[in-house]
Amino acid sequence: MTTLGRGTVPIVDEPVDWPTALSLPGPAQDMALRRLHALMVRAARHQVWRMRGMLPGVDAVTCEDLANSAADEALTALLGKLDTFEGRSRFTTWAYKFAILQAATEVRRHAWAKREVHLEDADLWSDKGAGPEQHAEAVDLASAVADAMREALTPYQRKIAVALLVDQVPVDVLAERLSTTRGALYKALHEARGRLRAHLAATGHLTDPDGSHR
Amino acid sequence: MTHESRRLTPEAARLLTLSTEPWVSCDECFELVDAYVERLLEDPDTTAMPGLLVHLRGCAACAEEAESLLLLVARQDGRDPGPAVARLRGLG
């Protein structure tokens, strides 16, 4: 065991060459799989507890179940992509990201399981009741953005943008409800942002569609 | 279709008008994020992968997962994650 100092998490007897150890059938592979699964559980547990605030009323046993389930799913996903590991990071860092993605997705799904997602073509306006602490220029921009939402976006882009950035529906939850992917929704949001910026530049609220606000 | 009025706060307006150029997809972000996190822990001022940092500022889910990965690796390695986290959040 390597001791790394106070507050650190040691890695126990890590294989020097994880991809090879995981690829060749035999006792070494079995050992590598067990060690890798333990790492995935560690990362998934880290993620679940980090997002614990999204799960009010959920007990520790359920959190642990979520972490273990996510680790199992992530291990399967990782093994399916083992041949894509190029060594640009340490194997453990590469592995952790699979567990973190899966655990975060599971937590968001669990947190929103009983919540409806309203995809409505909302009319937006700036916060007219904003307090004096909110700068007048920021309120003016919000008002201009609301106008741009109506004028520059398609109904689909508007719904996606409102759901993700106004109603703060997690992107993977929205993707699941719409039977699409996180990547497709982010692409739609990217295009909506581009349209909004171009419109605001044309109306003088942005100096440069690729730059900063006025 | 029901039309519903909503409150558009200045923060929501900022997020709606964030520039997300150069384009990096969520899939590309996932491919690169492990190497980026290690690089950021080595050098929080790194200018490597500028498109990835833009993506992380514009995608809340990827940003959450990147920060989580960074903290896990930092804890494992006994590093101070502070400067790298500040950079991820646009504060450093």
C-alpha cells in the first residue's frame, strides 16, 4: 500500500499495465477486475455523496445502492471502451470519469423521478421586481434577452433553453424525457445561444457576438 | 399549448447568452476531461484545451462531473485542488 499523506486515498497494489491485466483471461484479470470495481465504487460513492443535497429524504442505504449500481454500470461501459484508452491520463483517472458520469446521471434521475418536466413555449420577461442590488444594466440585458428569445429562436430551441437554463432541468434528465441525448440537447442550446448573441449584437446589446456583453 | 410566463433573472440571461465557441461537444468533453483535470492540477494556469474550458462553463452537468473528478484525483494524490477548482469555475 502506498501512503500519500493526510486526507489522501491510497491505491492498493495497482497494476502497472491495467489494459493488459484486464484483457488477458486468467487470475491476473480476475484480480484486476476486482480492483477496478473497487475503484469504481469509490468514485461513484464520491459522486453520490457530493450530490447528496439533490436527494432529500433519501437514506444512506439508498445512497450506497445508487453508488454500487452506478459502479456496476460504469464498469461495463469502461470495459466496452477499454481499447480506446490512449494513456493521455493515468488509467485510474480515466476509469473514475466513467463512474462519476454514471453516478451523477443516476442521482439526477433519482432526484427528478417524481417531478414533471414542463416543456412549454414560455413567454419570458425580466424580473421587474428585482431589488436595488441588481444592476440596472443587467436587468436591461435580461429584458433584451427575453425579447430575443421570442424573436430569434425556434419554438424547439426556446423550450430547450428555458428548460435547461431557466427551469434548471438537468440535461440528462431532459434528454431521457425527450428520448434524445445529452449531446444533442447541448448542441441545440449552443445553436440557440449563437442565435441570441447574433440578435443581441444586431440590436446593440452585445458589442461582438463572440465577445462580451455591452 | 399553454403559454406560461417565467421570471428571467440576470443570471439566466447571462447563461443564455454565454459564448460557447469554440464548439466542443459533451462526448468530446468526456473524452478529454481526464487528461485536462490532471493537467489543471499540475498547472492551474494552463492554456491547454481552451475549447474544453469553454464547454465546462456552458454545460452544468459536464462542469459538475469535471470538478468532481478533479477533487477525487486531488484527494488521491494529496494535492490542493483550490487553484484548479477556481480556474474551472472561472474565478482564477
